[in-house]
Amino acid sequence: MPRYRISNPARADIVDILRLSHTQFGDQARQRYQALILAALQALADKPYRIGSHDRDELAPGLRSYHLIYSRQQAKPTHGTVKSPRHIVFYRVANDDVIEVVRLLHDAMEAHLHLPAIDQRPDPMT
């Protein structure tokens, strides 16, 4: 069964994203965005090298990215879909069945400014 692990910074990102979504657009919008994030993480856990994912070795060895827009069709909450998602999942493939979610950043952010703490050594468990 494919799985994923979420880093503490990525957890904080998700909390911030959902809080802002709720504050600016209401609870139904937060629910839509939450469903979208979950759909994207499940899709990446199922197929880490899926269409829409990109190698991001220029930021850190083994790092990949995936814009939430590519999971819009999989996220079908009762309140509709997110029309214009603006976040990117940064992740690594730890081994054949686990991905490590490093950060979720707004697509207008300069990612290299928010990823300096990523351990660039290969995971000895992979």
C-alpha cells in the first residue's frame, strides 16, 4: 500500500493554508482545499513520478514538485472543486512505497528561499 510521511514544516504549511482558506473564503472553501491536498498526497503516494511531477534537483538532490492543479479532478468534495489551486507539494521518494512530503508552498513563492533546511544527504533507509 503506498504511503506518505509529512514533515513538520509541511504540516505547518497545511495548517496555515487551511486557516487562510477558511478566513478568506469560508469553511466550504477550506473543505475543498483540504480534499484537494489529500487527493494530491494520495496520488503522489500511489505514483510518485506521475504526470505533472517535476525533478527539482536544482533545489536539493532527489527533490520533486507537484502542483495541486493536477489533482483537481480527483478531489470531488460535496462542495465542489477548487477552481484555481495555488500550491505546490515538494517531496522526495524515500523508497518504493513511501514519499516524504517536505513542504507545501504557494506557487508565487521563491521555493529556494523556503527549502534551505532540507537534509541533502541520501536517506540511509532507502
